[in-house]
Amino acid sequence: MPICPNCESEYMDNITICPDCGVELVKNDEFTENLTTPEDYQIVYSTSEEYEAEMLKANLDGAGIEALIVPKKDRNFPAVGDLAVIDLLVKKEDFEEATRIINDINSNTNPPIEENP
């Protein structure tokens, strides 16, 4: 049975275009071979600050590198402060480039912003 690679709906064999998405359908075997799994990703950076992970993700996205933010906060464990680690993951094939971009960002020291007198 053909499947839509966009919405993942399955259709009868005589249908070639997804009526909802307008995308050409692919064979089910072809679709499952191209699915992304957790094994396809690698941790490229860890932080305790959500804003830092979001900013790095935005920079990686801008460079065409898909990144995922995975918080590891355990809401069942009461603690003072936020001790959770947040991992930033990228696909294994993008790991070297993502590491280079993150290292460039972290090594960039901008001068302080001067206030107008």
C-alpha cells in the first residue's frame, strides 16, 4: 500500500497523490527505510539553561542542521533550583559541522554594549 511521506496516511494501490497534502505517495517499504530513529542522533551539547539550548538550536537550524532539544527534568524529584540537564542533539552526519558552529559561537567574545551618554 502506498503511503504519504508527509502525513503518513496509507492509501489504496491505485492512488498516487495524497488528496490531503498533494504529495506523491511512496511505497510503504521505501517509507519505512527512510524513517529517523533515536540511533540517528548524537548529543552535540549539554547545558542547564533552556535559553542557551534554544539559541544554539536556532543557529544550527539557520545553518541547515536539524537539531532537537531534549530536556531531562524529572518533575517527580523535588529540588531547590533547576538542576536539570538539557541535551542538544543533531544527526550523526551533522555532528562535526554542528560542533564547529557551537565552538565558534562559544569562542566569540563580543565587546560589551556601551550605553548612550
